[in-house]
Amino acid sequence: MRLIFCGTPEFAVGTLEAVIAAGHEVALVMTQPDRAAGRGMEMHAPPVKPAALAHGIAVVQPEKIRNNAEFRAQIEAVQADAILVVAYGRIIPPWMLELPRLGCINLHGSLLPKYRGAAPIQWAVANGDAVTGVTTMRLNEGLDTGEILLAREVVIGADETAADLFHSLASVGAELMIETLTELAAGTLVGRKQDESLATLAPILTREDGLIDFAHTAQQIYDRWRGFQPWPGAHTRLRGKKLIVHRMHVGTASGIENGLLRVSGDEMIAGCNGSSVVFDEVQMEGKKRMSAAEFLRGFQIKSGERLGI
């Protein structure tokens, strides 16, 4: 097939590589513009860009796509059989949806219609799901509401973080996209409508999502920590300053008041809804990351101090 590939982060690179390896012609790659990042605010290219250039594929990085006549002419000139969309990061305009004969094929990081939206992988982990997956679908003008083409389940490990899951889903998703293209080329793949009654949303993450709520159970707090890696992570307040929790696990202690600290040897234990979480690695605002043992000694933390204030 002659294809246009739209993608931006590392999650999309595996699918691009797989499509090329399968013998398809990627005539053009569309990705987000380079962005300034880091302390020096240096310009950084999205991961898909160098991957495409390494194969000698032309790359376009439009700031605007909906009403961009020059960009539209570029896309129309390709005469692609299909447009593949993998974590591109922008809504595909109606004129692009209608352009290729096989439509715009999206790889989504959940088992649709569950977790429509910007952060399906993170919310699946944060909600403590045991199973998630990837879905290929034909895009329409709704938010992840198009016809499902193929789907594949992936088990979420009990201690797996969203960052871990990104890698496994990217690999499975790349295989599923190749299978989808093969069946589309053969004319054997028929899309099926999504069951709207089963739809759930996975909204874009905010910094506030990382705030620990000690009214939650220990498992809920741990699952949210897993789901929100690497960002927004998990944080609370101690002595009026932000305390980032880089590593934690579910504790065995009970009967500790919500948000109250208990120090037991080198362990930093926090009470939560009749259960407890143990902070293994923390970072006080403006200070370096350190183990709980180092933190307890360095800051002279005592049992009975309160978190969240």
C-alpha cells in the first residue's frame, strides 16, 4: 500500500518501522513540530521524525492542519491508499478523513470503546485494571468513536507501570497494524460499530491527578502511582512543602489515621483508608531524590507528622 503515517512519540515509532519492514510504501510522515524542552530550552524533534528521516522518508511538521491550503495540497498529492494515525496528538480534520480510499486507520491504546481519549494507557493502570489492549479503528469525526477493525488483549502486571505498559502495547500494536493492513488489502476486514453503552473516557492528565488522596485505599494509591508514571507521578505535602514520591508499595500496617506518618526503623509508612502505603524513595521540594531511610535521617522525620498540609 501507499501510505501516509501520522505519529509523534516513541509509542508510534515501532509501528512506523513495522509498516516499512512489511513492504508498504510510506510516502510521507506527518508529525508534530520540534519543541523547546529542558532547562536550556533546546529544540527537540519528536521521536518519529529521526526514525522517518533514517529511512529517507519526507517529513512534514505543520503547526496547523485544519485550514492549511499548502499542507492540504501536499497530502492530496500523495494519493495514499490509507492514512495511518498513531498517537499523532491532534484531531484529524474532516477533509483528511475522507481523502484515502481505505480511510484513516488509527491505533489506539485500549480495548475500545473503553478508555476513549488522550490517556488510555495511564488510566487503565491507574484504575487497577488487570487487562487492557490495543485497537485498530477507522477514524471518524468523533473522539475515538469510529468502527473497530481489530483488537488484541494485553495483561497488565500487578506491579507494571504505565511506562512499562507503553513498551508492550507499542510492540503488540505494531503487529496489529500490519495484520489490519493485510486484511484491508485482501478485502476481508469488516469494521464493527462500537457499543456506546460501554464507552468510558480517559481524559488528558493534569498535575493535580498526581496528588495523593489518603482517603483512598493503599491499593488505589499504588495503582494511581503506577498509572501516572512518568508524569504526573505521585506527590503530597509535608511541613508545608511538596513531597514527590518516586517509589512506593502497599504496606501491611493498619489502623493509622489517613495521612498520618508512622516511622518504623527505615520505613516511612502513611495511613490511608484502614490500610497503609510505604514510601521507598522520595524527594522534598528543591532537594535531591533519596531513599526513605536517607530522608528520615536527613529531615529528622518523626511518627505522627501529617501529610497533605
